[in-house]
Amino acid sequence: MLPFLSLIFNLAAVANDQSWAMRLLPKYGYLAVLLAAFWEGEVVLIAAGALCGSGYLDWRWTILAAAIGGSAGDQIYFYAAGDRAARAIRKSKRLSRLYPKIKEFVLRHSTVAVLLSRFAAGLRITIPLVCATVGMPARKYSVLSLVSGFAWASFWVAISYQVGAHVG
């Protein structure tokens, strides 16, 4: 957590300098947040939240961009990897043996798994793959992923906003 705080303090110091990058931030900052959240965006989201607290970005647009970006990334994993993951499971003796237990667990706890996966390091990519291979309905997954995206973005922006407000 200490490296995150030093990053936020450094960003707040940079934010006080009206450089060209800071002038571009209101125009392109939300696009940057959306793209970063598409892959894995906690660090960028923390920085963006601090910039919201300092008055450089609007927290509502930041949360919206992060939620949409994060959910879109998960959709790619869900749709693109389902068939490939199923083939990999069939080819692997170990995975073929473990898969029935994993499938049962995911089907029983799918809602909680999707909602919490964004907050668990390393599971953000795994959960969409498993949900796709066990046959979770796409509509259910999409709605849960979007709800999870908004919860995740709101959490990180709210925390880092407070830091940005005190520093900036």
C-alpha cells in the first residue's frame, strides 16, 4: 500500500503544475481510465481517484469509464476464451479430473464469484473463463460483470478521492 500512497502524493504534486499533460487530462483522462480498466486498472484508478479529489477529473465520469472498461475486458475473456478453455480442459488429465468439482462450485456460487472476482488479484481473468466453460448464461454474466465493475470503480475512486482532496 505504501507505493500506492507515494504514487498518489507524486501525482498530486504534479497536478499542481499546470503542464501540458495536466491540460490534456480533462479531455483524454477518461479515455485513459477506460483503456486501463479494460486490462487491469487498479493503479490507474487509484491515481484517477486522487486526481478527482484534486479537482482535475470528475468522479462520476471516472467511475463510469472504469466500470465500462473493466466490464468490456471481462466480456472479451468470457466470449473469446470459452471454447479454447474447454479444449484445454479436455486435453489435460489433471484439469479433466478437477473440472467437475470446479464446475459444481462455480455454478453453485456463480453470482458471488463474479461480483467478488474483480476485487481478488489473479481471479479477474480466471472467473470469466470458468463461467464461460461451465455454461453460465451470457446475459447473467454480463449484468453481474457490469455491477461488479461499478462497485470496483466506486470503491477505488472513493478511497483515493479522499487522499487527493487532502493533498491537492
